[in-house]
Amino acid sequence: MRFAKNNDVLGTTNRGNPAESGLCTLCRADCMGQCETWKSSLVGRKLLYPRDFGVVTAGANNVTHVGVSYNSLRIQGYAYGAQGLPEGLPNDPDNCIFPNVDLTTEFGNEIKTKSRLPLMTGALGSTFIAAKYWDSFAVGGALIGIPIVVGENVVGVDKNSEIKNGRISKAPELDRRIDTYLRYHDGYGAVIVQLNVEDTRNGVAEYVVEKYGDRCIVELKWGQGAKDIGGEIQVTSINYAQFLKNRGYIVDPDPSLPEVQKAFEKKAIKAFARHSRLGGTNLETVDLVREDFMRTVDYLRKIGFKRISLKTGSYGMEELAMAIKFASEAKLDLLTIDGAGGGTGMSPWNMMQSWGVPSINLHAKAYEYASLLAAQGKKVVDLSFAGGFALEDSIFKGLALGAPFTKLICMGRGIMIPGFLGANIEGALHPERREKVNGNWDKLPASIAAMGNSAEEIFASYYDVEKKVGKDEMKNIPFGAVAMWTMADKLACGLQQLMAGARKFRMNTLSRNDLFAGNRETAKETGITYITDANDQSAKKILAA
């Protein structure tokens, strides 16, 4: 593993055990820090550099790679040349500077959706933590200009939604989520609304297209990297559990059973898990899956959706090939491929630990399969890679590993942390707002109080946000959105620096040649050349000349 609990160079620490992404395996909304993602939500791009300049020197410790993971890929740098500069711009050192790296990207088949950064959020669905901090996520995502995904079951778990004749007729929570993002949407990014089995039955697609038209992208879901069954949430009210059972969900244990009711009354049972259903159980062959998938896509287009995406999880190679081929044949706009172990708001822990294909293996195969289709002269669906991304170097690696097919990196837990942190700060500074923003702190921890006692003093990017929305509108911007902008600014700057070092000044110039493998096993699994084999022949030609 690359990540230790403490990073003395950056002055960061993980409260819990660090995952491959650098986040704690268990990320708490009330955490007082200070992992790298948490701290970058406050100080932004300053966290790219070692602390205490002028009295320290620093040395890297990530140079001996063991095992196959994204941490066993390294990034190439070059001593000459430049690719991707704007047309007409001379390639002299005054122009080939990292702030001139263009991070904008786009995806889509016929209609192109633009994004200011090659990032999108993971699916933020019916888990309560997504609902609590949605304003921060949505406003932040819209201001940054990246796509945000409304995950599955949002309508079904909403007590205030109404279903008439088997179809949703009123969906206030879904409306809130979409409207919050669209309020600040300026042409970059998009709202993607995900469908699972229950959402399809409840008519969520029909509701969304009738109310929002082509302002939303609809997403079909085959799975995710954290679990191989349907989505779950946990509820502590037996009445709410019964409501969810009546809505058609699987609720475990069954709240309608007398023995369960008695156990709940005696507090032997304190919570209920709500589960969604598996898709495709009635399909026995690949051909039947393709037929059902194409029929669903045709229906969604018929009712008015102009942009459609697919999210698939860390299944095996057959399902990966189906996802890439069917999405390409159906001319979908995006395919998100989520590797294990993905992030989650609620999944069985040992399932998350043991099921599915790890991200790097899955993504390497996705590139191989996409290349096979492209070699047949077929247009390949635009890809987004998900599963364990949090820092700028991993974003670079994911984009380069899947180039030229990968347009976005899908970031789940990492992009939620600034929402939590900003809400906690807002609630501490403005107690009258604490309940509304779901803040967890009564006062600022010492580490933050040392930075200041106002949002203007604490967040490095406060005035960048103010410049975009105006001074008057800042009163409506959640501090979580300001924190999200601040973290995104750090990621963007770090990515620009890595790309400039690889002499790539536009996203579509990234390639697999910008990576090399840190060990032979990683080279074998990914097809990325081992460190000392990369450019070895051209190096020997220089020596022989």
C-alpha cells in the first residue's frame, strides 16, 4: 500500500485506516481531519507542496512498488517537446507553462456535454448522507462545471413522493436535487438521473423527461464497485421500514412479522436494511441481455431522452465486454465502469472487501476491449472510470490508462468530503444554520480556528467563488460548495502540473505512453510498459548514433 496513516511532508493524517485512494476506509461526516482531501478543501492548491518551506527538505518514499494497483503505475515526464497547445500559440517556454494546460473535456455521441474538469461525481442516491449534504454537492458541482449523478431510489424512499396508478406523480426530493444543480448550471456539467429496477417500475424516467426534458441525462444501472446486489439503506423506524416494504422494497428483517416487531419493541433489533432488486434475473443468455438492453434504450429515446448513459460495476470480463459493446452499439453518451473496491454509503463490508474485479485490472481490460472494437472500425462509447480515485495523480493515471476512450474520472467519496467539512464549519460559525446544513460541530477545532473565524479567512478559494456568483449571491452558497471548489482547484492545479511535465497541454493528447509500470506484474496486467523498458530502444539509438 502506498498510503501510511500519517504524511509528515504535507502535515496530514488519516483518522482511520487509509484505503488505496488515500481516504480512510470509513469516512465520517463529523470528522475533524486531517486527511489530504479534507485539508485540501480548506487550503486548496497550497497542499500540493511540502509544509514549512524554508526550514525543511523533503524526499519521496513511493518508489518501491509491490503488487498490482494504480499506485504501481508511475507518470512519465519528458525533457523536450509539447503537444496540445492552442492553434497558433508558439511552443516557447513562455507559453508552455502549467496554467495553460486546458482541462476541459466533453463526452457524448451526437450531443456533446462539456465539463470544465475531467471529473464527475459518483451516484449520490437514497443514502441519507447524500440527502443531507446534497446542497453542497450540487451547488459545488454546478459552480465547478462537472456532472453530478442523482443515484438510485431517491424517489422510492421519499415519504412525500406520491405514486398513482403505479407511477410517480410527485417527487419533491428528486425535484430538489435536480433544481439545486440547475440553478447554478452554466452550460458545463450535467445532471444524470440513475435508474434501477424499482425506479423503472415507479416511472422515474417518465417523470423526469416530462418535467425536465433534455436538461437531464438518464442513466441505466447494472451495478457498482462496492457490491454485487442492489442498493441498501438502513432505517431505525419500524414505521418507515413498513412504508418502504409497502413501496415494494425488500426490507430485512421483515417489519411485518410479529416476532420482528416484538424484537424491535424490546430493542433487540434496532434497525432495518432496505434492499433493491437484482436486474436481469429473467435473462439467460448474452443475446437476451442485448435484446432487453436495446429495447430499454429505444424506449427511453422514444419518450424523449436525448442523452443516455450506463453505469456498470466490477463484474467479470463477459459483463465488461457486454457493457462496452452494447453501449457502443446503442450509441450511448457515456459508460461509467466502477471497479472494486468502490465507495459506498451502505454495503455489506465483507462483500465490499472480497467481491469483484479491482479497478486497475478492470480498467486495463476496458481499454483492451474498447481497442478491439475500434480496430473493427466501430465508434466506441465514451468512458468514465470509477473506483478509488481521490488525488490528482490517480486522476491522471486513470485518464491515461484508458486513453483515448476515457473522458472522465468518476469520484465518489473523495468529492463528498468537502461537503461534510464545509457544513461543519458553517454550523459552527453560524449556529442558527447548523440544523439546516447538518453541521456536526459546536465550535471549530483548533486546526481550523488557527486559520481564522470566518469563511473568508478559512477557505482559500472563497473569493474565487464570490467572483463567479457575485457578492450578493454568496449568502446562498453553502460553505460545503466553497470547500468543494477549493478542493477541485487543488486537484485541477495538480493535474495541470503533471500534464505539463508530460508535455501534454490538452486532455485529448494524453496517452498510455504517459505512464510506465512500477513492477513487471503491473506491466503484464495492464499492458503498460515497465519502467526501464519504456523508450529503451530509442535511448540505445541515441547512444549508438
